[in-house]
Amino acid sequence: MAADRPIVSRAARNAVRRMMSNLYIAAIDEYWESENFARREITTPRHGGARQQTFDTYEASVDWTDQEHTRRALRVFETLLRRLDRDSRKHGANGIEPAELEELREALNRDGYLLNQDLRIQPAPTAASPEPQHTSIPSDARDITHVTRKRLFQHLTSRKVRWFGDLEEIAFLRRLYPLEELPSSDDRFTDAEGDITQHRYNNYDWEDDWVYTDDRFALNNGPDLVLLQFLSQMVHPEVRSDDAEAAILSELVDSMVRRDGYAFVPVAHISGYPVYGAHRLTGADADTAPHDAPSRYTPRPGASDFERIATAVWGRPGAGSEPDQSSPDGREAETGVPGQDTRPSDLPAPLGPYAAVQGVARGQRKDYALERLPMKVGGQAQVFEATHKATGVRVAFKRRLSWRDTPTARMRREIEVAQDLNSHPNYVPVLDANPVEGWLVMPLAQCTAEDRREQLKETTELADLVNALLDVLEVAHNAHADGWIHRDVKPSNILYLEGRWRLGDWGVVRRPRGQTTSDRTRAEVGTDGFAAPELFINAHDATPAADIYGVGRVMAWALTGDIPVMTQRLLPSAGPWREIVRAATARDPRSRPQTTADLRQLMQDKLTGPVLTPAEQGQALLSAAHSGHPEPVQTFLSFTADHPEDQDLYVGVLTQLLPERAAEGLMRLPAESEVLVEALSSHAAAPQRRIQYADAHRAILWLHRVSAFAASAGSWDLLDEAARAMCVWDSIWDQYRPRDVIAAWLLTLHGAAAVLVASALQDHPDSAVHFRDLLDKQALAPQLRTAISTGASTQRP
């Protein structure tokens, strides 16, 4: 019998969803379908990459109010988690990130489940962590006045307090509200989570303090208990990790709600950290705390940015001018600490008019007049066109969207990189910045590579862009012993400024080793389609080869006009650029050019050297593959798969490789295997004047031996592909000697191998009929007998 509410909350489901950015789509498909779930069309896809949206299509088919559905879905979650953990450890990491597991574990605990060390999900009692107590407060009490609420919200807003703490806004709200049951204020969405995602994550067109006045959450006009529970969660240790910040905020809340008869004080502890709650004041305790009482908190040595700002600018919580109040001389009131952690004058000066901007930069937001609407919105920041008031120079003003640690750290990294690269002609320099307030200023580019895609199809134009990228990346990679790795090379980050191509947005750069102990950007590094595969496994261990991959994908994008898709190879048409892109975007980073100098040399060789046909290049690679070592074999097979249109390469060169050696290599390269075998099959029908009988004879026997090896190794996908290709060639060329060899082999097949080969014969009756003499053989498997008999019956006498 179904329950009234979801058995597993959306918080837990979304925690798993976020991890899907590190798993292949094929694996997601496999594990959902293994529990008999099917994709369900979603009218309004959620924000996220292709893998997360694939997860969504299956998750939408689960009835989360049904016990059996939920049980099967949790088994899928277990399998997905174990696969993620195994893949991570396989590539040298320590498994799934602890922070991600902890988020999921907490969400499941709230739903009555336990996630154990073996990544098994089991029913468990509800977690018994202390929760704020609000004793003696009737659920309908409304003693906190609109004046108190308004002033409290104004104080929080003017001080730029992140009401959601260290969490995302939706994750915070789920601790208090069933978002899937609250209505949407936007008729395009079915619930509150939908419109919050749209307007706070995708468009970012709601103000940061939107929640205070949203009637659905009843903070401005609801019962006291709703507001007090919200404030308790706002300073909860699980929400806000800075205990000094929590102390300041709790004092602010206490000083204001005391006016209306409440005390806001510690009521419990978690690991020694206070959990705040409210209770009614009685008798003498009901006296209002003096508004001008000195603060109970003073910053400690080594205090956080928030702590120093709170003390220096606020004086004490609740003191100071009211929000939006101007300073005595009529100028805009300052908040934050202008220039905190920012010394623009210390950065190398850029050339041209922008040097004047940097020369007077002081880390103050009011020095810039911003256009009303942003000209670009990304996943972490908005970019506005702005004017530097003192010089009149037009600039780009970049403001982070979120107050989470990750976007803040990204801005700090951009400023660190500028110390090394600011004066480089192919770098987008930082002119001014204030990471505490979350903004930085850059020159205003004329366009991006996206805007000049058509021009980049020309060899000279593309070579100029690539050489500019290699120039700045070479300096970055060699700036320190281990260098800076950009990790997000893509067209929108390549800007055209003052007649030069420049690489910008260094926010996800990997610091030189030893400068960081954790990779905050692990799950967010790179852009699907352009980012190197290893960045989704262990981004902090990336090498310069990851940037080489990004440059290669930009080349492929420019030359083909197609947006790259993760895990799918994208190559331009035959020619020197194809070979350059193929090498730069090899899946294994060890197979790519390892440095910018290596890629530059490859371009020099391919663009200026003699042009070889694919068959001539393949013949050279085949010589190395004859050694039998796996790597040259795989290199040859990958190269061949990259040229499916070249008949000479397939019929004349590929079939010279020992079939068993080829089969071993193809089993390690499943994606290339499918392309290669299908291409060889397609060449069977080429005009006969181009293929000799000896060529056909060799191709059929080659495919037979690949099929036989796959059958003996239990590699069913390769057997299926190779057997079908063998049947195509056999049906067209009808070679007697290969037919006799195949017939003898068919008599040895049984089980899964017989089923697969029978299916291939059934789909190719013109080949099946060639083996009708086997129908009177007792050793022939029943499935093969049926397929051959059917093929024979379809032939005309």
C-alpha cells in the first residue's frame, strides 16, 4: 500500500543525482534497467549535465510512495555508489568524496535509512541528533511583530549574511519545508523546488533575500514558531561551520526577539558546538536587553574574514546605521572591507588603457557603474558590462552568483594566477578585485571564439588561436615546479581582445602541488564535452595533458561545427587537422602530446610536412603493432576506427593484423570496436573493381577468426559485431574456402555463442543459405539449425 508522502526524500535523491556527474551514461542506463526501470520523458529537464539528466529520466519513473518501487530504486542507488567508488579507487583516488557521502548519509538518516561503510542502504531508526527546542511556544503564537521581523531581515540583508550557511539554498530549505508539496510561483513548474532552481540557480533573477518575503515560507507574516525554527537552523552547526559567525548571528537574533518576549540561546550541543533554540521569557527575564550593550564577542587571533568584518564594520550585531542609510557626506555607505585580500597594485600591469584602471584600483565596488542586465551568466558567476568611473574605460565586471566556499575560492585562484600571468599578451588580466565581496574586473573583450566559429574553419585563423592558447598555457604550466593547469579550456573562455586571442576564466585552475590539500572543485571542474575524461575521476592529479585535450576539443569544435559530447570522439574530415585532433584528444592522457611544445611540434609536422594517406599512416602503425605489445596494437586500432571511410586502410591494412591480436585489442576498446567492425562490414559492398577476390577471402577469414576468439573468451559484444560483419562479407562474395572453415566452426558452437551467431545468420539469410549442408549434422546447435533452415527456405529455387 502506498504511503501519503515520498518514502525517500528529494534531498536524498538529489544527493545521489549530484554524484552522477562522475559516472558514464551507459552505466547509469545499465543499473536502472537491471531493476526493470525504464526512462520516462521529462517535459521540463532540470539543470545539469547529460549524465544527471539521464539519471532524472529513470528517477522520474519511480513511485517514491510505493514500498516495492522504493526498495528497487534504493538497490539501484547502492549499485551506482559502489561503481563510483570502485572507479575512483581504480584511478588512484580514495573513493567517493567524504563530503558527498556525508550529505547523502544525513539525508537518508532523516528518511529512516542507514548508509553503511559498504555503501549498503538499510532501514534504520531516525537519526537522534539534537534538534533545537522551542519550549512553551504555541504553534499559533504571533508575538514577534512586523517591526522586529523587518528590522531583523534588513540587518541580515545589509550585512550580506548567507541565510543558508554552507549549504545550497534548496538543501537548507529542505531541512524545514517539504518543497515538493509547496506550490510554484512560476506556472512553468509544479513545485517550489522547480521555481527556486530556475530563479536562483539558472537565471539568478531573485534577490539574495527573497526567502524573507516569500509567503510560502511564512517568515514575514507567519507564526513565531516558523520564524524561530528558521533562525535556529540558520545557525545550526550542520548548516554554519564558522562558530564565530554563528555566535554573532545568534546574539543578533537574541537581541531582537527579546523585545517580543523570547530568548534565543543554546539548548543543546553537537560535538561541543551549541545548538540554538528559543523559549519564552518570564518575569524579570522579560526585560529587553539594552540596545547599546557592548558585544559579548570579540574577534580571536586569526579570526575569519566574516569575523573581522563583523567587528570592524558592524561594531556589534544590531548596532550601526540602518540598512541603505547613506554616510554623513551623502556617499554610498560601504560594507565589507574594501580591498580585503586584494592588492591590485601588486599585480603585473597590463598594457593599453587598462593599465590606467589598475593604477587606481582599490577594491571598491562603487568605483564601477554596471549595466542593468548581465551580458553573460555562467554556473558560478555573472558578467556585466561596466564603466570605471574615474577613467571612463569600459570593463567587464564579474560577480559570483553563490556565497558558497567554492565560488569564493575560484575568485581567489584567479587572482593568484594573475600574479604570474597578468602581463602575458594571451592572458585576460585582472584589473581590480575584492574576493570578500565576490567580484573582479577584467578588460572588455570584443568577442569570444564562439562568435568567430566560421572564421576559425580557416587553417590560418585556427592556427593563430591554437598558438595563442599554447603560448599562455606554456607559461602557466612552467610557472612553478608543477605549474598551473587551467582545466576548463573551451570556446566561451577564449576571448579576442586588442587584436589577440586570450585565455580567460582561470577559476578552476589546479594550484601548484603543495599549495592545497583538497580539491574543492572536484565535482565541478571542466565542461562536459571539452573537459578531459580524467578530470571527472581525480581533477587535482591533472597534468598539462588535460589542457592539451581541451585545446584539441576546441579544434574539433571549430572544424566540424559540432558541440563535443562527453565520451564521444569528434574528429574533422580527413586531412592533417584530423591527425592533430585525434592525438590531442586521446582518451588515455599518456597517449596525448604531453606538453604544449609537443603539440606545437605535431602541428608543425602535420601542417607543413608531406601528406600521407590513412592507409600509408596505418601501414606504419601496423609495423609497430606486429610487436604484440598491447599499446601499439590499441594505437593502430584506434587510428583505424578514426578513418571508417578509407577502404584501403580497412581491406588492405587492417586484415594484415593477426586476428587474435586484433580481437584482444578490440575487447579493450569497446567503443572503437563497434565503429571499426561496422566500417569493415560496409566496405564489403564497394564496387568489385576495387576489391579483389583475394582481399575478400582474407577479410572473411579475418572476421571469422576474430569471431572465434571472441566466442572462446566470452566477449559477446565483439562476437555479435564480428559475426554479423562476417555474414555480410560472406553473403556478398560467396567464397568457397572461407565457407568451409566457417561451417566447421559452426558445428562447435553451443550456448550463448550459438545464440548470437544464429541471430546474425537469421538477419543475413543470403549467408545462412550457404550452410544448408549442415542441416543433417547432429552436432549443429538447435538455434543455428533454425536460422540456417529459415535462410534456406527464403531462397528461390
